[in-house]
Amino acid sequence: MAHVRARFLDHPFPELHGHGLRLCAWDPESDRDIEAWLRGRTDPEFQRWNTPLKTVTDIDGAREALRSRAENAADGSAASFRITDETTGATLGDIGVHTINTATSCARVGYWVLPEARGHRVATRALTLVSRWALTELGLHRLELGHALGHDASCHIAKRCGFLLEGTLRDAMFEAGRRDAFRDVHLHARLATDPEPAAPR
């Protein structure tokens, strides 16, 4: 799978266009990007369903996180995209292909959407776009998506985008805001050989 890594490093941050969206790189030197990132990561709905290994609570932390994302892109281990409206350029959220394993041709996807952008199928459209790129241009065979049990919205998005539910992982992620308690995770996956899902409306 060496060709996957080479192809990725040639284009560490391609801009993806489609379904009314433009997916582009986050800029760790942009105050607007940093502010949007911080709002997304400190949003109560994000924190309800996610417990990142490193908590971001201020501008400096957000800038460090975005610089780390850029470094991961440069070494081929992940690709993070700022989801924007293709017409207005407004930031809508984040989507990424993480933990890229070129030996197994597998990666994990994750996303979040800003409060004002919810209810417009932003996550569905972005996941459709980034999945097609990862399974074709990037050359991966398998994409995995995990979400906390009970996060029905994320479950519906995964299924809508062709990610089949494969099972429940016991105690696979932290409880919200805790490091001493765990919760179950639904594991979804999509293969390059799976049928293409219907285009989002």
C-alpha cells in the first residue's frame, strides 16, 4: 500500500467540492479559523458525545490543535477539512480522515457541525464527499466510523452515507467529560467495494 501514502503526500490537503460544500484546510494562523474551531470543540452538543484525549478550552489550545492537524496531514497520518458553504465561504464544521493505516488500507472518519449549521444535512453532505475521495483518490479500502451509543443523529448520518452498522464495541470511549468511566460505541464501516449511496439532497 505504499502507493496510498505517496498519493496522499502529493496532495496532503486537496480542496473537495460538491453538494454545495467546499472542504479545505484549516489555517492555524487564521484568527477566524481558530475561533470557529474553538466554538465547535467547546459546544455543549459536541462535548455531550465526545471526550477528546486533549481538551481545548482557549485560543492558544485551538491554535496548537490546528497546527497538530497540519503536521498530521504533512506526514500522511490524517487529513482534516474545514467544511464551508461553497457560495458564502462560511465555516460550517469539521470533517477528517484520521488514523490512516497504509498497511491495512484503513482509516477512521469523524466530524462535527457548528450549531448554526445543523438541520441542513451538512454532515451528510460532507461525509459523502470525503468518503468518495478517501475510497477513490486516496486509495483506501475501508473507512470506519464510531459514535457513542445513543447518538441517534450520528447513527442515521452514517447509514445514509453507506456506512453499515457492524456492531457494538463495549466501553470503547470515555463518558462525556470523564476519564474514569466508559461507554459503548456503535461501529460503522464502508468499503471501497460497497455500492455508492444515494446522493444527498
